Amino acid sequence: MTTAIQPRRAFRPFLAVILIFGLSGFSLSSLFAPKSELWPRWQAHDATSTQTVDHSEWDMLLSAYVKADATGLNRFDYRHVSSADRKALRRYIDTLGGIAVGKLNRDEQYAYWLNLYNALTVDVVLAHFPVKSIRDIDISPGFLASGPWDKKLITVEGEELSLNDIEHRILRPIWQDPRVHYGVNCASVGCPNLLTKAYTGAALDGMLDAAARAYVNSPRGVTIDDDGLTVSSIYIWFREDFGNTDQGVIDHLKRYAEPDLRAALEGRTSIDAHAYDWALNGGAGS
């Protein structure tokens, strides 16, 4: 029997919240969760390489346009990006497209792909702004396609790549790290924060851990109330990356939870509902 789960109070301030009803029954997860399928040619790397990638232009753009609101959500001020900074973003993306990724070490590659994904996402939104949601940018090929995720947006080492290629054919299968989901940002309120600085290979591990803690301990990540445990739909759409069971997801959450949340998660073995807000993570006036 499918049970309808009502929206949680913690999510009511957000618009466009999507609830998936009946976790034990019908689910829409398959509409949002491409499988992790390795593209083998991107496994090439140089473990001895000391080459670093210059992300300074992206770093400056993030520091200028990403601001936290009162809830702790980082918002990007798409509306006020200057013409010069728009060109700087394109220049940065073009520069990344010219890098021989296979000659980098693994940490530099990881940071490279995260930054490229996020920069491309911001670029896509800016190219179609104003929009209420990234899902309104229907540029992916295919009759049933939605959003920009399957559109080829950049060429790297002679290969045309889409956002889905980067996330689901490179990042997820190569690194097999659930923190990928805290690193990539889909320009939505429900997503983990777009950081105020670029990822770097040297600081990568600490930055991803910090991003995980920030999201898990926000109501966008986890809410527990009288109705039970509600988690971000990310943990359901990509359940396989978090242990592939409710208990696996809960164990992952406990790893990053602050003491009060960790205590509230103790003894729980199932998830009651999940939610996600697809509204654009724009700044004031966006």
C-alpha cells in the first residue's frame, strides 16, 4: 500500500518542493537518477604529476556573486553578473576545455571536473536567464528530455561532454565517492551549496567534507519531526552511492551530522519521505 507523506514544516519556506510519495511503493526516482556508467577513456591520469590547474578566475566569480542567505543557502546573483564577468566565465570554461586532463593527478582531476561542472551550470543559467528553475532550460536532445543535462556543452581532449557525462560517466564511476553529490551544484535551492571558492586539488578533501557537513545539517538535507525522517531526494535518487539501503543512507548522514542530529538519527532504520526544491538558487530579485 502506498502512503502519502505530507510536506515537512522545515521545507515550507521553499517554493517548488517536490515530494515523492510512498517510498516502499511507486517512485519517480528513475526520472531524476541517471546510472553511474564508466566512460573508460577518462580513467587515464598521472599519479606523479605535480601540475596544477589555475581556477583563479572561477574563484573570483564565486567570491563576487555567491552569498549566503539567512537560512545558510548559498545563492548566486545571476541577475547582476557584469558583461566583463560573463566573458571571464566563458574564458575560464574555454581554458578548462584546453587542458590535457589525463596528465593530471587524481586530486587535480577531481577538482577540475567539479569546477567545470559548476561553471558550465552557471553559464547555462546565465545564457537563459531569467528562469524560475534550471529544469525550464529544455535544451537536451530527445523528445522526453528535460533540462540542460544531456546537451553537449564543451569539448575536452576531443570529446564532446554534457553535464550528465561529467557527473555520471566520469565523477561518480571513477571516484566512487558519495561526496561528489556535495561537490556538483545544479543551480537549485534543494542542492548542496555552490561554494564561495573554487575547488583545488590541494584542499579538496577538506572542502568536500565541509560541504557534506553543511548540507547534512541543514533542513535541505535532513529533517526529523513528529512525522519521521525526511531526507533530500538526492539520497534516494542516488541511493546506490550511499550504501543502497535506508540504513546505508542513515549511516552516511550520521558520519557528517552534528551531535544533536546524530543523536536523533540513532536507532532509526528507515526513511519516511524525501523532498527536493528545484527553484533557482538565484539571489535577491532573481
